[in-house]
Amino acid sequence: MNQTLSIPLDAHRGPNAPGIPSTPHAPAAAAAERTEPRFSRSRWRLPRAGTVAAALAVAVLLLLLCAVIAPNLLAPGDPLAADRSQLLQPPSLHHPMGTDQIGRDVYTRVVHGARPSILLGLSAVTLSLAVGTVLGLLAGLTQRVVPTVVMRITDIGAAFPELLLAVFIVSLFGSGIFNAAIAIGIAGIPYYTRIVRAETLRVRSASYIEAAQALGLSRAEVVLRHIVPNALRPLIVVATIGLSSATLAGAALSFLGLGNPPPSPEWGAMLTNARNFLSMGWWAAVFPGLAITLFVMSTTWLGRWLQQRSEGRL
């Protein structure tokens, strides 16, 4: 009896024949695929624009800090030295930023003017921050009479623009860089008082404060160990941004003749001295204004970056 062998039609095909999955080679293919280099987005991610701006801002601030600490390293010349034969000379190799109306080197004056300009803003922010922190904590930790009195005084101070209030204070006590710093500092106290009070009230109502009280901690321990450190944490960001506005206000007072008196170099005073010579020597006003702009933009960018980082948006 003849028996017919039934051989599958695809039996004669090899393992790599078309239409037949090569199951024995699948693990090897997967392993080869895993060994290939992969450029994942998380590993090779480019820095964000905010991070790049913050890095540039830090570089500019470090350069300005060097001008504040050791201006002679960047500009060894005398900022008060005048050369009558070099009146309103345009920028050149000998004078990179030109000369002003009495022959003084603008670059040397811009570098040496960084110290009084930035220290004025820094002193004003320090005063505002210190007094505003004390008043804000008093208004946030106490009840009844004290917070009412503090906040009513703060509302009266906040009703006036800071620059206008600073001009009024300087007009009472006289011009000068010291009085200008005090005036700007007093004008900024209501701003920091409100921030510290709001943060103190927010922290007081947090659940971990109630847990600390339930554990038996005294009121002084709760205030010093939990409320005050957490309420003051945002002040670093706020003070960084406030430094730019305080420095700009100081330059505005000097521009009005209420700040650093001439002939000492100061960015705002340099602007007011060069405003009558813009048609003949624009560089005498442009470069001091550019220095103010760079400082204000750098501190603002750095402050915004710190704010976004503290809020977890980076």
C-alpha cells in the first residue's frame, strides 16, 4: 500500500525565507538593538533659555563685582584726570569709550563709577530688608493692636511711589549718596513688610506647624525653628530683584542732582553731565546708561531664574 508523505509546503524554506518569522534570531536582534547607541532627549537635553540667561547674568555681575572691589584692575587710570586736548573724543584704542566734555576717559569713569552706584542700591536694599523683615514678622506673629498699627503705617508708605517718596526724603535731609541710600531704603520698607507678613501668615497656617505644636514644642521653638526660616526663604529672590530697582532709583536721584555730588564718578551723575552734549558726543551718555541697563537686566534675570527654580518650574 502506497503511503503518501505529506510534507508542508514551507518545510524546504530556510529560516530566513520571506514570510517566515525567524524566531531563533529574535533575541540576538533585540540584544543588538539594545547595544546600539541611543541619544535620548533627557540625556542630551540642551539648557533652557532661562538657564543660559542666568549664566550670562552671573558673568556680567561677576565682572561688575570685580569693578566694585578692585576697579584699578580693570581701569588703572585716574577717573578725575582731565585732558583739555582730548575733549569729546570718539571711542578709539586709547580711549575705548571716548572722552567726556572736559577730556576725562569715559571707560575709566564707568568702571570706577560701579562702586558708588551698586553700593548705593545694595545699602538701600539692606536697610529695606532689615526693617521690613522685623515689621513683617511683628505684624504676622502678633495679634490685635501691633499688626493693625504696622500695616496702617505700611499702607501709608505704599500709597506713594518709591522714587517720589525718596525724592521727598532727600529734599528734607539733603543730597548725597548716604542720604540717597537711606531715602531709597525707607521707601522700600513697605514692600518687604507686606511680603514678610504674607509669608508669615501662610506658614503659621501650615499643617507642619500644627504638628510641631502637637508634639509639645514651645511657641518660641516653633517660631524660631519653623516659622521664621520658612517665612524668610523667599526674601533672597525678592532682594535680588529689588537690588536692580534700588540701583536704578539711585541712578535716578543722581541724575536729578540728589545723589553722589560731582566730580566723583557715578553712573547717574555721568548721565546728567553728558545730556547737554549728546549731539557732539553721544558716547559720554550711552556707555554709563548701558552699564545701568546691564546691571538692572542681569539682576532681574538672575532673580527671575531663582524664583522659577524655587517654585519648581525649572
